[in-house]
Amino acid sequence: MNKTLHFAVLTALLVGLWLGPSHASSHREAPLISLDPTADNTDLYAFRSPDRPDTVTIIANYIPLEAPAGGPNFPAFDDTVRYEINIDNDGDSKEDVTYRFRFHTITRNPDTFLYNTGPITSLTDPNWNRPQTYTLTRVTHGPWHSEHTEVLGANLPTPPDNIGPRSTPDYDALAAAAIKTLPGVITLIAAQRDRPHSADLRSLFDLTGLRPFNPFHLFPLSAPLPVAPGRDAVARYNTHSIAIQVPLAQIVRPGHPSIGIYASASRREVRILRRDGSADNNGPFVQVSRLGEPLINEVVIPLGQKDAWNRSDPEDDGQFEALYMNPEVSRLENLLYSSALIPIDVTGRDDLVAILLTGVPGLNFTGNRSADLLRLNTAIVPNVNGACYHPSLGLPASTPPSRLGVLEGDLCGFPNGRRLTDDIVDVDLRAFAQGYGTFLNGLLGLPNKSPNNMLGDGVDANDKPYLANFPYVATPHQGYEVP
């Protein structure tokens, strides 16, 4: 194709085909964890709560791509997994505060295959055959691996999954009843929710295909595919969310407003399966999954190191720094879209190290130690919509959030934390392609290669609206209604 046609197609993309945030993070991102979905971190979010700005909301999702009609044994948190949200508040890349969640499930009637034997109208309804509760423990980490533990809440209820109009006739009421406020004004819920965000996984995992850029892809060589809008491959799926809203004073150390966060899941070291169908779990806990920044283990870490990465701690991520400095994603962008993109640097990528491993100076820098943490500068206060635009842009105080976050001057968006609306796929595609946009080019001198700065998968909106208040994640899809 000639250059004129290239830009004609790109213009068409902007005018009519981009539906705007496709967002994906990590699901089935490593060989071993793909076999263990109840321990699989899928997404992590952290942001100043727009309706309660003296708090930080952290949402850790587990169990990828839950089919809403997946009964009779519907998805649930795993009683044998230790789920944790870990916070570094002094810049050494080691967790200082951990919120630990352990679940307990009972079977009321072992003589039926049914999840519920009638409508579930309350969290204590005897018709619910598999009720689940959990305990929240706060762990404060000290020197020499010392820990101080404090149980903040016990026997906290989870709601059932959203089954259908007969089984869960008023699901929103059940979910609301499961939102609890604990001493210290900590608000939390652990529940099935809509899988936030969206992504064209069908095309992305077909040799990194982007439907809006189909004509420029290297394959198929004989007959290029036509331009097409993105298709949301994760619409109508659910996940299980742990959402917690914590006062700033409980997690932020004076003089260190930027915190680093990662979620993890751990299992006992030894599991013994018995002939009667039971299992014994013994030994110390071993981390089997972790997640800080989105998409890292999925597309930055190569296959031979993915399982080891899941087992390691963020403080040891210096061993992976070369993968950020010489990113495979950038090499693929050069190879697969060479006819459209300005050549991308594939070595010496200090920009990616700053954004993904240390934080950006002046934005959310936590220290020079490389670590995969989702970094949030808690000193930046959002407006009522959850946005905070750089003063140089001169935008009204009530301007809604930008799906591209910091790339468009919205300093409350990714990579300064992560909101539900942040478009992770598009932001990362552009960052790896050195298409940082005019704002970051002018402010920090980051390259703004064009049309690299228009890359995206063509899916920009979640399939359900988010909530204005905690827990913000939308109501899960109902099994009865999903086609």
C-alpha cells in the first residue's frame, strides 16, 4: 500500500471505527497458573476513591473468564488459597502492609446436586446450599521478616453468584448486604462481579492482530484482512473481586505519598489427594500467582520464565529488567506492522523501566529498585469524576476521566494507579511503540511517533456501566440472561 492509502485508512479509524477503553490484564498468563484458575490473579486496580477521597480503593480480581451459566458448581473463592493485597509504603519494594483473605465454604445439604434449593433472598437463606464466609487479617511487616497480625473481621459473608430470576431474584440487594464496614472505617466486599473492561482477545492472540490495523499486518501475506472494528471477547463474563476501601492514614507513610501495590495468591506446599475425594494441604504457603502492573507476565515475560516470575517477589524483579529494556512487544510491533509504523527502538528502553518498574519521577516514583508494583501517588486528588488533569491543559475541574490516563494529561489514570475505565491495551500498545502523545512529549520529552500514537484494538467500552460508588465494579452477568 502507498503512504496516501496508509494515512487514509488511519484517518478512517479515528473517525468511525474506534469504539474507544479496551482493557485486558492477566488471565491464563503462565503455564502452571492456567491450570489453577481459582488462584489466578486477573486484574488489579488502585485509585483515590472519587466519592470518598480520604481513602484508596484497591480491587483485586481472581478467576478468569467465568461463564455466568457455569453451574451446577458455580465459581467461588478457593478455601485452600491465601489471597493477599500487599502494599509497599516506604519505597523499598517490599510489602509493609498486607490485607490477607481466607475463605470458608460449607455444604448445607450434601444429598443434592443443586447450588440452591429455592430462591436465595438473604445471605443466611437456607436455600443457598454453598454459603461462603471469609476472614480479613491485616499483617504489618517488620524487620527480619517479623509480622504483626490483627484480625479485622471474621465470618464476613460473600453473596451467592448471580444465577437467575428464580434463584437470585434481587441480586443487587444480596450484594449490598455483603458490603461491610469494619473498625477503622475500612469498607470491603468479596463477591462475584462483572469482569471489568474489555479487549479483542480473539484478534490480539492471533499473532497480535489489531482489527483496525488489519491491512497493515504482515499476515496473511496473500490477502490482507480488511479494516474492522474491534470485538470485545470478554463481554458477558464475570470474575471474583476482592474490593477494599482503606483510609489513607492506614496505608500511607508520612513523607512517602507514592505507594506500590501487588496482589498475590498462595497455596500450601504439599497437597495429598485421598481416595475418598478429600485432600490434605500441608506445609508453608508458596506464592503461585502475583500481579502488579497489568499485562507484564502475559506479554513481557517469556514462556520459560513465567512460572518462576509468579513465584518470585517484586523486590527481586531486577533479574527481569533486561526484558523491559529490550521488549518483545516492540519487536513484534516493528515486524508485524512495518508497513504502517515509524520504526520503534527495541533496545535501551529506559522509558519502560521508569513507567513499569520504578515509577515516573514527579508522578509516582517510589525508588530506584526495579519491582513490578502498581504505583499510586496518593497526593494527587481526583475530581468528583475520578480525573485530575495537568494544570497546563486548562480543562474544567469536572472534566471526565480520559481512557488513556496520563497519556492525555489525566494524572489520576494509568500508570498512576489504575482505574476501571483506563484503557490498558491501547496505552501499553502506544507506550511500547513510542507513541506517547503530545502531552508527554511536551512535558517529559518522551517520543511521540505517529501513527504509532494511534495504535489500539478498537474496543473501548466495558459492556456494562460501572457503579458510581463502592465497589464500583458492575453487577455480574446473570446466568439466565446471558446468550
